[in-house]
Amino acid sequence: MRSELTSGMQKTSAGKSEVPRNCAATQVIPLCLPPYGYRKDPENPKQWIIDEEAAEVVRKIYRLCIEGNGIETTARILQESGILTPTYYWAKKGIRKGGKKTQDNPYKWCKTTITKILTLQEYTGVLINSKTYSKSFKDKRRRENPEENQKVFENHHEPIIDRSTWETVQKIRAGTKCRQPKNSEKNMFAGLLYCADCGHKLHYNINHPNSAIEYFNCSNYRGNRGTCNETHYVRADSLEQVVLLELNRMVSYLQENEEEFAELLARKTSQDYEREKRFRQQKLAELNARYSEVDMLFERTYEDNVSGKLSDERFMKLSQRYDEEQQSLKKEIAELESICDKEDSRVYSKNQFLKAVRKFMQMKTLTPTMLHELVERIDVYHIQGTEKNRTQRLVIHYKFVGVLDLPKSPVLPENVVLNSRQGVEIEYLVGKAG
């Protein structure tokens, strides 16, 4: 809009009209080579098809991440398994790719390669064009294109990783930036625990000198230069028993009252969906209204500048400010619309949750993969009471459906009671917040 009002069509040094940069992005044709796991369709080079041998490696990398393995550990596992790196794999298959070999060892995976595989949305069937751009034909350097300027095409090709798994991996990676204790495996609850008072994540620790005790506490505790007044200490073994009890309670309810359980999920998802939908629609309307208002403000400013009421210097400052605000609004609107699109698939989400519960019924054990398929987050409250009358509230937020108020089971204990140390018992209460 700015360029149309002030300068019109830009010209190149040769005097010809410059082609808009996003012109090619309007075509549903990949503007890049297929990533590792895909190959060009021999019958239609403009389409991508799954390269099953490489795709299985991609699936393995995602499984390893969900199971709690870090990037370095994953790289070591792949190397020890004798799996070729993408560069050497393509060379073996006779597929020509740009770049050069930076590793002499064909099985030595780089951390950057694994990180890229874990973040590429293309594995979910999405095609993203115009990720980079160049400023002019004289400057060959490629620059990152803002997300709002990229062109996204859903369901362009067959996915290797389903959307739910991809989003789970992004949350795991975003929530585990804190370095884990040396010489220890990452705990499966890392990244899922939140302080019920201040909202910060709980960090994983190991007791010294008793390294058998693993625990979490608030990363924002004032004793560690934070602002939270309590530690919100909780032991990892206690968490596992509490979550196992709740999952078994859920399984018992599903087995005894399958129709009731399905109705509970439907009612829960419907209530949450309607409440959140109203809030998002109101917010979206406010953002769109402000976007239009900024448009009008800019037009008035332009008219004032043309009529001489506003100096060029003042016009440029206001123009820049309005432009920056509109770019920010555009990004917020796009993000909110994306969330609305995801929420429209709530029926699919409910079915995904039921599928994960039935999968747990067959396994009967709690694994990192199963935990991340079922649980979104756990809010941890500070311990209340003294000596043997101590209680600690935990609120489990399940994926897709949020907090579930499940009936008590006659064949399962009401709550978990554990001895944290000699003479000190803690009863763990699971339920709604508050």
C-alpha cells in the first residue's frame, strides 16, 4: 500500500518494471528441492513422493526426540546404527544435491542436520515457498523472509510425520533449553511441569549426595534469584505413580462406561471450544478493526503531506510507525487465524486422545512417548501441611481435552500417599485447579 501511494511501480536500472518477488510463490509448485525423506516423482518432477528408506530414518529421529533423547544422543544413536547422513545417502542413490561434504565419516550426523529435520514443517505435508529472498539482482545473498511473507500450501504432498507428533516435538524442544545434570538421562517429565503460582517451568534436578532422588522445583524460586515465594518441590518417582494412577482410573472408566466417557469428552471439548472460540473471534475482530484504522490514518497522513499540512520528515516518521504497527498486526492476525483453523478440527483431536488412551490400555506402562501423547502439562502446587498431614495438589492437563474430572474407581486407591523421607508422608491430590 505504501509503495502504491508514494512511488508506484519500481523500475530497474534498465528501465523495465520489476517483477514482484512473491509472484512465483502464488504457484503451487515447489521452489526448492525435496528434503531428506522425499524425492521427486519420476512421472511428475513438480511433485514430491516419499522415499521410504529415508522416511523411516526421519520417523526414528522424531521417536527418539519424544522418548527424551537430545540432539547429541540422537546423532550418536544414528551413527552407531550405521545410518548414512543425508549427503552420503543422496550420493549413494545418485541424487545430485548442492553443497559439499563436510564430514569424512559417512555415518557421523551433525547436530544441525537433526535439528533441521525436527523443525521442518514439510514433513507434515505442508509446502512452504519463498522462505528466503534476495534484495536485488546485484546482491546474490539470500535473506530470511518474514513468516507473513512466506507462502504456505497445506496438503501438498503425503506427510511422513502427522501434525500432532510434529507439534509435540516442537513443544519438547522449546521446553528443554535448560542443561540437564551431567551423566544422567533426561527425565520424561521435563518440559511438562509448571508452577501453579507463577506459571514458570519446573527444572529437573538430582539430589546430592543421594543421586537416586530425582526431583523438580520452580525455576523462578526467589532462592535462585527469582520472584516465586515457594519451591514447588516434587519428586519424579511420585509424579510417575500419580500419573499412572490417573491414567489407570481413566482406563477403568473407559472400560466400564465407554459411552459415558465419550460423552464426557464431547461435552468437555465442546464447552472449551465455544468459550475459546468466542474469545478468539472478539480478539480477531479487534485486530482487524485496528488494521483498517491504521490504513485510514496513513491515507490521511499522505493527503496532509501532499497538501503541505505535514512536512516530509514528519510524514516519513509517521509512515514508518504505521507500517511497523501494521506488520505486527498482520502477524498477530495470521497466528490467531491459524489457531482457529486448528480448533476447527476438535473432533479429530478427541479421536486422537481416545486412540492414545486405548494404546496405553494395551501397554499398561508409562513411557516417554505415551506420556507426551496424552499429557499437555501438569500444574504443581506447593506442599501444604506438616509432618504426616502433608498434601500436594497436581492438576493434569490432557492433550486436546484439558483437565478431566474423573469419578473415583472402586478398585483403585483414591490418592497416592508416599513417604518422602522417614516420618514424612505426602498425599497427592489430583483434580481441578483452585
